[in-house]
Amino acid sequence: MFILSAQRLSGTQVFRRLAEGCTGYSVSSGCRQRRRCCPGAPQRPRRVRVNALQLQSGLADPLDPKSEAEVREHLRSNSPAERALGINYARYLDESTRYDILLEMMEDTDPQVRYAAVTQLATVGSHDRQRTLKAVRKILWNTEEDASVRAGAADVLGGLRFHEAFPDLEKLFHESKDWVVRFSIIAALGEMGVREAFPILVEALHANKEPLVQLAAIGALGELGDERARVYLEPLVNSSDASIVERARFALDALDARGSERT
């Protein structure tokens, strides 16, 4: 499993690690037992093939750049893993071509491939922000879509700071029953930096039946930089849960850093 250090990872980075196959979550670098810091945390659905996700995320980088023709040959393959590999190779193409390829592959028949495409969209989505927003919203509100793909779409909105999509994330957070979608929304709201998100983050802070969502909320409150968060975060440093203590300290440090920037 991944051990995710609160000192090094933001909320959305935590989600990306989870999406790449993490079966448990710990913000305590000393925790070595599987899922020790969040007992009862749900497992991530296993129908996504980790090898292909590692390829698309850059964990296993292709050896040599390929031409557009070679990339498209991969994308035409009958194998989802080959198509995901093609998406990874597309990183070496020019931004406009890569952008078009990612939007095209977000319509693929396989959720593994759609996930690979949507998560990479965060790096080039500013090429055409309105087109990106339309494509991501389509995924976000497709109730038939795989939860990991919808979560990836929420992550894109946070990473590219689509403030105009705040109502979408707010509504979906309250409607979705998928913990991974709710987790990603909370992480995205922290990174997005919309002050209106504060009540949702406080609500998620009390998601005791979803420990990963709760931990994401702690980190997101720190990222948001709203001083009102102190009254909720400071008591958490006395928690009996080491993961909550670590995350709360990190969030308070983030608030302190924001305060120093303002002065």
C-alpha cells in the first residue's frame, strides 16, 4: 500500500494516489499496518487495472516518445491496456493534439481508459477551458459512469480551479453515495479555494462513517485558508487517532502559512 504523508501531499494528491491503487490511507508515516489509521475504510473498486493506471500516471514512464501516428495506433487497439498506454504516450505530443486525444478517449467504452484520459486532462485542460468544463461536467453528472472516473472529473475541476463549477460539486457531494466521489469533491474544493465551500468542508469533517472523506476535509480546510477553520481543527490535535492528529497539525500549519502571506 501507499503510506501518504500529510506533510507532503495535498488533498487532491492523496486522491490521485488512492486512484492509482492505494487500498488504505494513512497520514502517519510511522503507520505500517494495512489500513490501521482508518479501520473500516472502504476498498477502492478493483476493476481498474493497476498496470495501465501506472502507465498513464507516469509511474512507469514509456521509454521513447512516439509520433502521433504511433500513438493513434495504440488508441485503436482492442486492448484497454494498450489504449491506456497510448494515452500515456500522448504526453509527448503537442498540447493541442494531446488535448483532442484526451477528450476523444474520455468517450472510450472502457472505464480504465476513460479514467486515464480524464485524470491527464488536468495538465492540459486550460487549452480550452469552456470545452474542458463541458466535457468534465458530462462525466460528473453521468450516474451510469464508473465512480473512479467521476471522482477524476471532480479532481480536474479542483486542479484547474473552475470556480464556476462550485455549485456542481456542492450538489453532487450531497447526492452521491460513492465515498470516492465524495472524497475527491472535498479534496477538490480545498484546492479550488472557494470560500463558499467552508460549510461543506465542515459538514464532511463530521463524516464519521467515511474516514477518508473526513481526513480529506481536514486537509481541505487547511488548503482553503479560512481562519474560521481553527475552531474545528485545533481540538483534533488531541484526537486518539494518530492520522487525524497528523492531518490536523498539517492543516493548521497551512493556515499559519496563509496568515503569514497575508501579513
